[in-house]
Amino acid sequence: MRSIFLLTLALSAVTTAFAQFPGLTLPPSGKNQRATVKQAIGPVDVSVEYSGPAVHGPDGKDRRGEIWGKLVPYGMVNLGFGTAKESPWRAGANENTIFTVSNDVIVQGKPLPAGRYGLHMIPGQDEWTIIFSKNSSAWGSFFYDPAQDALRVTTKPHKNDYHEWLTYEFVARRPAEATVELQWEDLAIPMNIQVENVNDIYIARLRDELTSNAGFSEQAFMAAAQFCVEANTHLDQGLEWADAAISRPFIGKKDFDTLSTKALVLTKMGRDADSDKVMQEALRSPDATPAEIHQYGRQLLAAKKTDQAMAVFKYNAERNGDTWPVHVGLARGYSALGDTRQALEHAQKALTQAPDDANRHALEAMVKTLSEGKPISQ
């Protein structure tokens, strides 16, 4: 196979290299290795595929101080090849740098639909323009057509630690937002990406996923309902999923886990009376364990519902007798009511039943505090 002309990062220089042919594994043009960086922003996947040139050229020449404004010119340029009269920089080397996003996002404050884009940049000393082109299959920017722009945004470059190889890195990551930077030599070009209505995306995916294999388990519906509680979102939908976990034909189970999940949703909705009714049913479910009943009592203590918590701890004692962690709950309940004497009595009994060193040490500290006539923290 004969050699063909492949174009390097310099945009105007030409070098003889291996011809790229489908199905053959050959070195990349200019030794510019291909790389991909991928980041999830909540349920949204974002990736950048690029070829990363080095500050030192293929011939070993150190080009530090000659990258920006020289090797990578400022502004649009005529590359002398292809159909474009003015071209931006390909934001990497060789083929298009490709930006892919699975859902609609906000880039630098402007909306970008889900899709696969050719990523180009117009460098400037003080401000850069980032271009997302609908053409993601081009070689470089030689055939760039502004009519194919899906979005243009601007950003400010900043000084950065030295990077020999051009790299894309996600430098800030939050549940609904991330910042990716192009980093090369001593410069970084940041791009902020935000996901609006992130919980709507989660809910849409959960609805779809609950119609697949996952939907044949009450645990999946419980997990979806619990997400709604934790995120404080789509609570009506969460209640539907909680009910499905209890009563949907073939999969529904009325047990402590499903009933307590429904109670959580109702509490989040502000329907405390309904929640209490469902939770009483959960506590009396045959599968409710002493530990589960105890933990609900502690939740009530944390919510400053001391009398209700004490009723739960006493019910645990009536149902399960002299077992772990019945006495722990009674110790906490009596302490919250100000009855240090009875709290100490139950703490001492609990200490003899401690199942492991961690609980034993915690109970020793509880006994010491109560022996000094002090209340224990809840």
C-alpha cells in the first residue's frame, strides 16, 4: 500500500505516514495516541474521544513556548487543504475530537441536545470559542462547515501545571454538574456541563427499567420508592412504586420491608397519620426482627417523638422478651424520658448480651454515662 499524505496537529504542515485502512492495526499518524475520557453526571454519560499530541514533536523537538499562537494559531485560519476557507482548531490531533452526551445538557450556560459531536475550538489569548459540530466523522477541521454548528460557547483559558501530552480531564464533579478541561503545555481550557432536572431523568429511566427483568422483584420497586424519598422528588410516583412492592400481582409482598418503605414515602409527603398506621402494621409483621423494631424506635427518638419511641421499645420487649437489642432500646427510651435509674438497669442487661466488641464498647460507655447520672446521646 502506498503512503498517503496525513495532516498533523500543526494544521499547515504535511508529513508522510502510514495509510489508515479499515481492518488493519497501524500506528496513529504523528504518534498521537487515541484516548477517551468518560464521566457520569448523575444518570448522564459524557465522553471525549481525542488524539493527544505531545509538546515534544515527532522529531523530538521541544516546542514548549511555541504551542499557543504558533503551532496552534489564534483565531480561524485557512489550512490550505479541504473545503473550508476558514477553520477552527480540531482540539486535538488527527481525526475529529468527538464529544458525546447521552442526554440534553447545558454547556457554558447554553443548551446542547443529546448526541455525538465533532469538537472544535477557536483559540484566543483571552477568550476561546468552543464549537460543537453535527459532523463528528471528519478528519480534523479541513472540511469544517459553520452551517453544521449545533452550538458555540465561549470560555476563559487559565494557566495550568505542565502537561506534556494533550489531555482532557474532568476536574470538577458534582451530582448534576461537571467541568472538563483540555490541558496541554501550561494552559487549560475549561468547559462547564450541567444537567437540568436530573431527577426527571432518573425517574424516566426507572419507569423504563421497572418494565424489564428488574420489575419482577418487589425489591426493585422498593429501591425506586426509596430513591424518591432520598431525593425528595416525584413522591406520588414513589408511593405508586411502594404500593406495587406490597400488592402487585405475582411479586408483591406485605412484609416489614415493603410496608416500612411505604411509610417512609408517606412521611416524606407529610401524611404522618397514614404513615404511622402503615408502620404499626409493619412492626406487627411476622418477619419484623428485634433489630428492625429497635431501629424504628431510634428514628422516632431522632425525630423527638419520645413517647412514640418508648411505645415501640416496650412493644419490642413484649414481643421479643429478653433478647438483643431490646434492652438497648429501653435504655435509650428511659434516658430520653429522664429516668436514668431504669435506663442504667437496661443498659447493664444489654451489656451482658452485646454480640461483638464494637457494641460492647459502646454499651460500656453508655453504662458509665448513666452511672454518673447523665443522659445518653440519642
